[in-house]
Amino acid sequence: MKPRNTTEESLKVPADVLLAIFGIIVKESLKHEVTQVMESRSIVVVAVFLDNGSLKQQRALQNIQNILEEYREYRWSDSEDINWREH
């Protein structure tokens, strides 16, 4: 359930970075709800509710998004230097 005066952000979090993401969510006391677990894809879908007036919460969301983007680049990179599938 979405609290008042908030924005809901839905995040698909791979199991590989789940602890890092939940670490930020807990540390910053972000309201959240696990909405789906996709075991076959090792993904947890999390709804994060951000206070519209909180710059701190917006920064926390940006940190989460940065982690997810870096993971995507690492996981699906075509570069042989960082392509984990080649090792």
C-alpha cells in the first residue's frame, strides 16, 4: 500500500546484488514492499516508497539505481575484460 505524499518506484533486483540494495533500503529507513519473487530468474521485485520532499531518499534511490546499472553492465557486458561469463 502506497503511503500519502510519496512516489512509488518499482525495482527488479537480481539476487547477486540483493544484500547491497536491501542494505541501503534498511540503512536509509525507506518504506518498501516485496511485491514479487521470480525464483526462476533469481530476481526480487521491490516497491520503494519515497517521500516527495526528501532529498536524502532521492539520493538513496540514485545509489540503488547506480548499483543496478553497474551490475547490468558487468553482467551483460560484451567487453572481454569484464565479461564474467568468459572466466
